[in-house]
Amino acid sequence: LYNPAAGAFLYRNDDTTLVREMIQLPNSSNMPEDVSFDLPTNVSYSQPSDLIWMTIHEMASLIRDRTISCELLVSTFIDRMLEYEDYLAYLVQPLTETARATALEMDAKLANGEYLGPMMCIPFGLKDHHQVADEYTSFGNILFARNKLTTKSKVAETLMKYG
């Protein structure tokens, strides 16, 4: 349900809390460096399978505190994604090697004391409507199945920079 006065959707039809009241939206910019999140402390973690059921905030807290490595987090989600691919057939262009390489780069940044924020190392998926440089992008149409572009969409670029 859209509330034009608030400029936001209601969370549920029976819920009177607006989304803008649930999260802290930036006043002047929506750039990742201008958005702040309070990450939880003392997140319970004992094994990689715990990560599958965690929120992004909980995973980000574990990364920030260096309880887990980016490589472990990304590998856990890649394994989970591939586990169900045979049944669900939802992967068009899996970028598993790119994800693993990026995770290792992010681990090196963390080792040097560089923390990029709460989206650092968080695995994500993109519909193939988003251009990713030097990767096949079909735009959801089989006629473009082998279409390789040289540019990135803004969404893909931002997620890859901070994610």
C-alpha cells in the first residue's frame, strides 16, 4: 500500500509503520558512505552453515569484527547456491570465480585495516537485466544469450564496489 504523503510503501497492509520509520534513510545522499547502520554485537556463530540463516546485519558484524573471512562467507553462499541449482535452475551466468577472487581482495583490505562498510563481502545476486562488464547479459531474452557488454549498470557497479 503506497502512502504518497510519506513517499513510502507500508510494510504490510495491516501495519501502520512506514518503511522510512523502520530504517535510517540519509537526508542528503543515498551513497553507501552516507548511509549508517547499527550492526549488532556478540553475534552467535559456530559453523559456516550458521551464515545461511543470518541477516545481512549479522554477517556484516562478523566481517567487521573479523570473526569470519570474506572468503568463508562467499564460499558458503556459493556452495549453497550450487546445491540447489540442479533443482531450481535459477543461475544464468554464475560468477563464482569472480566472487571468490573479490572475497580474497576484500580479505586483504580487511587485513590492512580498510573496512568499506556494512555491505563489504556480503554476497548478492543480480538479475541478468543488469549489465556486468565483460560478462554475458541476456536482459532476460534468449535472443541476447551471448551478448557481452563492456559497461556496468550503476546498480552492479555500486554493489561490486561496496559488496
